[in-house]
Amino acid sequence: MNQTPNQDLLDQVTSERLAKLATRPIDTSHLENRLEAALHDEVGPTKTPTGWLMLWSRPLIGFAAAMLILGSVAFVVLQFSGASAMAAPSGLAEIHFDVTHGFTPHLEVSTIEEANRILAEQSSDFVALPQLPGNLQSCCLHEHAGKMLTCAVVEHKGQLATIAVARGADLRSPEGDELNFGNQTYVVHRANGITMVMRSEADRWLCVMGQTSPEVLAEIAEEIAF
């Protein structure tokens, strides 16, 4: 199937965002000096000749350095693989600003079926968009906190809102103000002039955000069913 230039651009940017996870460096600079200082503080002054001390401390330092590196690698793997990540309001606000101002590649679509079909061509691991209220404007894939977000921009009663969905096992909402609206309880956050409401439902994580009140955003979210 031939892809449009927009699809090729979205595919490239999505790959670049996900590839960032594999390139995060682990800083081990000055590790030996810090370990030597820690060993000195723990053991205290000694009359043992310097040569004997270095003979025994060098292997210990090397072993400790290896364990620290292994632990750091394990932490990165766990954080960015199966473990859930905490959604960051500031990062979500940036996504909303980018997609509503055309600063990030997106696909102009008019139906949910069309959006899910095109996004499935970009990644087989994406989370499908549910039926959404309002007029669908565009859709895109984003990397956030090491996890993949499926995003859509809708116009609802004259307001532009970004709707982001992810797997419930991938993202969780940070603690914040609670808003009881309809039959749901939402977590409310604000960042960089953007308001967002979040909830988890049926193993899905949902965030609706825009430059409006939490009640208006919750009204949009109430019409979304997974």
C-alpha cells in the first residue's frame, strides 16, 4: 500500500521517539573516586601499607562498579519495558500544544475507522481509538514516559481538545485534585496553561486536555467508552 507523505513523516518521527529509549546514557564518570572515598569512610584510617590496601581495594572497587552498572541497566529495562510509568502533566501539555498548533506530524482524518486503519500501518502495537464525541480533526502516535500514546484532536462545542489513550498497564495518573463527574472520578492537573482530566477504565488509560475547564473536559470524557 502506498503511503502519503504525512504517513511517511509520522512513521519516521514515531520511530525516532521510540528509538530514544535505546540511547539513554548511564553516567558512570568518577565512579572509582566515589567508591574509594566511600570505602575510606567506612574502613577509616589504617596503618596497612598503601600497596597492600590498593591490592585489595582495586578488585572490590571493580566489583562494586560492575554491580552498580548492572543495577542501573536493570532499572532502565524495568522502567521502560513492562513496568507502568507515571504520566507527566507537563509532557502531556506539550503534546497538546504541538498537535493543536501543527508542530508535530499528524494525520488529518474524519472517522475513527480511518484513523485506526492508518495508525495500525504505523505501529502494530498501538492502542486503538475508541468512539469519540465531536468532530475528529487529526490523529497521531506519541511517545510519553517511555510508552506509546494514541492521540486524537477533536472539536467539541467550539473547543479543541486532545484525547490521549494508552494501556492501563503502561501509564498511571499522578495524584491530584479529584473531580466527580457523571459516573466517573477524574484526576485533574494543570500545566503550562493546559487543563487535563485523567481516568483509568477497562485496562485503558485516558486523558482529555485543552484550554478550558475541567468540567468541559470531563463532559467530553464521559462520552468516551472503551
